[in-house]
Amino acid sequence: MNCDGQWEGKGTYRWPSGQVYEGDWRQGNRHGKGTQIYKSGGKYVGGWVLDKRHGYGKYYYSGEFRGDYSERQYSNGTLIGTETYYFSSGEIHRIQIENGERGRETVIKSSADVRRQKEEKRQREEKLAQQRQKEREAAKKQQKLREAKAREEKLEVDNCLLKLYVDDGSWSENSARQLCRIAIKQSHNAIMANCILDKGYKKPTSVFDSVQNVCEQISINPGWLDQLKYSTPLSDYLTKLK
């Protein structure tokens, strides 16, 4: 309050009737931005000038119209321009204001529009759900393929290891397993895969990279001796290697 005992600044006032105002005050008047809650339960949120609605505001309805609201423009307490009414059902109507009174009403969004939009939304959501289901199924399929491939590769490595590894203390099982993995990854190219096993067998793992490079060059342009030596299935070459 100011020195004259008038409301000033921000504050909340409750009338005996049950109405409540919360917002800006000036010289005892609602002035600025504020919210007026009426006894009916309706609520106006917007601008005020000297105790009158002014500028842009929204009115929220109560009772059987709860959920509906309208956007309005005021000039010193008088409705002006247009009022847009939003129904809780989704419909939208626009009302022309003439001389402070509501006049011609235009339907911006009808109940048919609302139903159509809801159906379109339902169809979009259903399509999206179907797409996500397909993606989940595809991901599961890919996961199963990866798991099957991993099992197959492990069996191939284990089979290679059984044929290649000799526990005589001259070469470690880990080195043999690593060489098998390298060769099996190149099993689509028999010359390169067999060359890797041949040149890497019982060699230190530090030379495996250089072995791969050498064998790659051989597989690109193999001589007749290389073709004779390496052009057999990997499993057959493993048998011959030992």
C-alpha cells in the first residue's frame, strides 16, 4: 500500500463475495497484469487499466464449460476486435466484436475437422508403432544373426586351433588362437588365409601385421607356386600344415 492506504505494486485481494484478484495494483486499482477469479469459478488472466480489463487476456470457463477458454482484446473494459473461443472438444470458433457486443461467429475448426485430425493422428501413431515394431523385429533378427555368426566363428577358431596348436612349449595357445582368428577373417580369400597360416605359424604375434601385408600382396598377384600351394580350402590347408 502507498501512503494514502491504497493498494500499490503486487498483491492479492479477496472480496467477501468470494472473488479474488492477484496481480498488479496502482493507487488502489487493478492495473497491469493480473488474474481475477470469479465466484462462479471462471478466471480472467490478462491486462488491466484503472480497474478495467485492457489489452490482451484469456477467460477460462467453469462448470459445464470447464476446459473451454477464449482469447480476447479489451479497450478500457470494452471488448474489441475478435474473440477466439477454444472448446475442450478441440473445436475453435471466432466471434466478431461489434460495438462491444459479440456478433458474427465463424467456425475455424469444426467437430468434423477435430474428428478428421484425431483419425489422422491415430493413423500416424499406428503407422509409427508398426514401423517401430518392424525395427525391433529387424534388430532382433540382426542380433540373432550376429550371435549365430559369433558362434560359427568360435567353432571355426576352435577347429583351427585343434588342428594348428601343438603344446610343445615352442608356441603359445594364445598366439595360435590369434593367428586362427586372423586367417578365418580372410577365409573368403583362400590364398590369403592359407598364406597367413603358413607364414605366421609358430611366429611371434608381433609379426602378424607384416604377415598379413605380405599375404595380401601375394593374393593380389599370386605366382603359380603360390596358387599351387595356397589355393585349397582353409580346412584342407590346416590338415596339410601340420
